[in-house]
Amino acid sequence: MKILIVEDDLDAAAYLTKAFREAGIVSDHASDGDSGLFLATENTYDVLIVDRMLPRRDGLSLISELRAKAIHTPALILSALGQVDDRVTGLRAGGDDYLPKPYAFSELLARVEVLGRRKGSPDQDMTYRVGDLELDRLAHVVRRGGKEILLQPREFRLLEYLMKNAGQVVTRTMLLENVWDYHFDPQTNVIDVHVSRLRSKIEKDFDQPLLRTVRGAGYMIKDEVSA
């Protein structure tokens, strides 16, 4: 899952980014309404988290503009304004959920997960399959040949992205931006290490390899038998 956090409080945004990363969710950040509108228009996200009081363009205006552009990415509004009338106004402006501040991150995470499941685009298929390998996004379970495979959160996110793009070469840059949320190459072997661990887990005790390295390009997961 990839989300956009539109929050002008940099400390709060940093906290949310870190907390979501630890939960296996990649996020982008915008510090004002205009930047948030640009990112939400130019990129694809599963969920938007929008602070109501923002510089340059308030959160409700941002969401209303997105809806006018036929962009229906689920949006959760965060606000210190938590009265019933405030919540009703936010929902009528196009918000899908409204969480008053202060809040518990566990509740925010649960609400984001619910909204992420609600999104009706093709990217929201709950199960990916490549050959006899199956990844259930909703249950957060991976099986191959009916046998459950235990993965760490980062390994799960890596496999999810590879399976989402099954049959296509996935570059290091794509993995850095979509799995690690790096917008630069940190010059480490972090990807190679995680791919090696993932390959070992999903191919151990199975005859048919699925995950291969495309020399000089990146990685690809593909069912060669079916192909």
C-alpha cells in the first residue's frame, strides 16, 4: 500500500512516515494543500491522509478539487476540529473518513487499512497469483503449493510489488521508490540482500524457480511453465 500524507506539521509528518514505514506502508509527504493536490493528481495512491488546516489550500478544498477531477482515492481527514458539524462538513466535502486530533496511531492505521481495501481500482485486487505462489493482501498471508510461507513485513511488501508487476522487469529504482520509499540510490546492497532472502523462502523445496535476476536491468517474477 502507498499513501500520501498532507500535513504541514513537519514533526507530525515525520512521525507518521516512520510509523507507517514500520507497518510496511510506503508514504509520500506534502506540507501544504497545493503540493498535496499536485501529488494526488500526478500519482496513484491507495489512501490520502489530509490535515484539514493547511497553508495555501485547506484540506477540504483539496479533496473537493480532487473529486471534481474525478479522482476518487479514499481520503481520511485529520483535524483538531472534532465536533459533529465539523465531521459532517468534512464528509460532505468528499472525505471518506474523519479522525479528530489527538488520535491513537493504532486507530489511524486500522482506518487506513479499511480505506485501502475499499478502493475500487484494479490495483486493489486482494490476491496476487504467479504459478502456484499466492499472496493474500487482506490476510497478509503467502502460500506456495498450499504451504504457508512466513515473511517479514519488508519481504512481504517486496513480494507484493513484484507480483503486482508479474512478467515485467522491475528496476532497482522502482523498488527503492515503491518498497523502501527512497527517491535516490543509497549505494547499498539492501535490495540484493532482501531479494536473496525472499528467493530462498519462496523457492526452497520447490522445483520451479519464479524469481529471477535480469542482468543489468532488475528483477522479474514469472511463471515460466505457464508462459
